[in-house]
Amino acid sequence: SLVQMELADGMLLVGVRDDDDGKFQSGWVLIETGVDEEEHGDHSHWAYPASPRVRAAVLDDKQGNPAHLYRYDGSFFVANDQLNGFTWLNPKTITGSDDVATIRKKAVFHQGGGGHITLAAADNRFAWSTWIDRDGDNKGRVDLVSLNPAGNTKITRSFTLPSGGIHGATACSGKVFFAPADGICWVSAADQSTPPRIQHISLGKDGERPRRTGAFSTYRNQVLFTTGGGGTAALAFLDASAAAPEVTQLTIPMAEGNRLGGLEVIQPRRGSPLAFVFHEHPADVAAPDKLTLVEL
């Protein structure tokens, strides 16, 4: 199955996983879109000089069955979950004459993170790769990894968040944000000390249980996410450029059994950016399928 897709520099990277714990075929496929963008300040013009074509693919039983794929600073990051690491590929290093073997060599593995990995990266210099563990020695663990064009099997250093179950990370405006079991944590992207100064932002509680989020989207200096469910569901915002970011929440009415998910932010040619937020529910739950459109 295809998991996630990201676009950078005219290239589309698609993550692939299988239903046999990575023992069949998993990895990624790199597609050249055949589309050229000409930027004009407040908008772009698009040209379609060629048909899309696959430039390279890595599909075998040694890719760790990735579930997450990210783009930061024009580079792709594929989380190789079962290998406790990730693959870094910068499409700007790919030339028109590169063959499949050459491109595959430019996709390099870095050790860091574990289980079900989410990660953030900054300036194509460092990545913060997380561990999903809720208990044990790796509970709340984040590995800081130095990015190297030849790959890296060494973790620069690790630190521990106040709670585990980390399922979300992003970088924005010089800060790195994490989504553990309790609220949100963030550190300065420039803080390479051990341990870094970890800041915690509470999202409140549902009864006795701390409220959390599971994924982030970014737009300019804003970090966006969803939290809560049913009558407490909200679209939330953090100004990452602020010295001490605070949460602003917009409550979104939902049917019982639904949760918010699938958050995407789009900038139209004119007017305010738009947030598309889908109402999700398990297949066996009788709830309406809806989309909320928020004018930001």
C-alpha cells in the first residue's frame, strides 16, 4: 500500500509498505512529475512539458516497512521503522543524467528513532527522530542525528520528554515540536546541549486523561494541529516565532464518534489560506462523513 507522498523540486516521493511486516516489499518510489513551476511573487505559473515518469525505486525486504514520510527544507525523509532509522534524500542533488543506481546511492540511511518513527529536521543539518514507546527505557526518547551525505550510523545525542507515546514531530521557525501522550513539547533547534531545555504546552484534559495531538502541519510561522473529539474537538494553532508559543483553539462541532484528521493548509491565489479538516471515524461507527473548511 502507498502511505504518504511529498513533493519537492519537481520530484514526488511515495512511501510504500506491505502487510507482512516488511518481509514482502516496502520502501519508496521517486517520480519526476514533468511539471515546471515559474514563481511570480504572490502566485505561480505552471507548465507541463513532460509526462510523469519513475526515476528510481527501492522496494525489497530490507526497508523496515515505512509508515511516515516527510519533507523539510526541500529534502525527503522516509522513516524506516523496523530498522530504527530513516532515509534522507535531497532531490536537489539529482541531475537529469542520473540513472537508477546513482539515485539510489544518494538516498542514505541514518540511525535514530525507533518503533513507529516520527521525525523533524532543520536546515539539512540535523534531524530529531522519535521513539513510540509508552513504557520502558525508550519511553519519551528523542534521538538527535547529524545529517551526512554518506549516511550516519551514530546518534549525536538523545534526550527524554516528560511523557512517551510520541506520534508527531515538526520543525518551524527555529523550534522543534513533538506530540507525546501529554500535550506538546518543544525545544530550540539551535539547542544542542544535553539535555536541551524542554518546554511543555498543556492541551488540557478529557476527564483524568491529558489531551494530546498526533500530527502537525505548518504554514509560514504557524504550527497547526487537531485535538480532542466529539464536543471537545478543535483546530489549534501555535505561533512558532513567539518566544513562548501559546495555543489558540477553534472548536469544530462534530457528530459523536467522529474525530478530526487529515489536516491540510492551502494558499489560494487570492484571499486567506484555507484549512481542510476531515471528520474521521472507524469503519464500523455510524457517523457522517464530513469536511470542515476553515478560512484562516
